[in-house]
Amino acid sequence: MWILSILPDAAIHIIFGLCILGTIAGFVLGFIPFVKAYQFAIQICSIVVLVVGVYLEGGLSDYKEWEFRVKELEVKVAEAKVESEKVNTKIVEKIVTQKQIIREQGKTITEYVDREIVKYDTKYLPGAICEIPQEVIKAHNMAASGKKLEDIEIKSNTPIPTDAINKAAMRSEKVYK
């Protein structure tokens, strides 16, 4: 109600009190000559203003209840915001830690592959068989699964013809160009 924002609380209580007094005066004080002459008009006006006063008192009561609920919810929102910031901080710390672990593992895998690959002769002659070293397979599987290098065991060594590798490389170059 817009009138509640204009009138102070005391004014609404005063209007309600005057309505009650006017209604009592209109019905009970009929023996006074001045009141007796205007008794019907006083009764009608008092009842109309009493209805307005009761309406304003009810609106004021409802308005105060909603203000109280809003204040409660503001407190809850503030608490939720503080809790949310704590959780966000934990999540960010966890993500930073995981990224650091991934970087370290990637660096370790790269160093391992570089160190192990130099042990093999890597001649790329047409028709030659290019053996994939078990260390590379092991490192690849480790990187794909996120496990430690010691946890993965590969027992087979799969030879792949160099021609097949070259054809696959040529196809991928065409696709990406």
C-alpha cells in the first residue's frame, strides 16, 4: 500500500483511535444536544473512517511482517554468500592444485619419453617396420589414465609398418590444412 510509505506509523494509530472514539460518540453520547442533532451523520462518518482505520492497521501489520521476513532473508543471503565464498575458495585451491599436479605429471612423462626414445634407432625408411617401444606405450597409457608410471604394465610390443604411419600422417595433414 502506497499510503503506508507516506504516513508514519503513529498517524495510522491516531486515525484508528479517533475512529473508535467517533463511533463511541455517535452511538453512546446521543443525549448531548449537539451530538443528538448530528448523531446520524457522526455515526455514518465514524463507521466509514473506522473501516478505513481498520484497513490501514491491517495493512501496517502486514507491511511490518513482510519487512521482518525480508530482514530474515537478507541475513540468510549474507550467510549463504559467506559460505559460498568459502566453498569457492576451496574449489579454486583444488583446481590450482590439480593443474599443478597435471603439469608436473606431463613434464615427467615428457622427460621420460625423451630419455627412453633416444635408445631406439628411429630410421624412417619406406617399407621398414617401425616398432613402438614399450616405454612409449607405457607412458601413453599412463598419461591417458592419469595413473603413475609404475602402476601400468604393457607386455606386448606391436610393430607397425612405416608406410602405414606415413600414409596416416599425410591424411592428417590434408585434413588440418
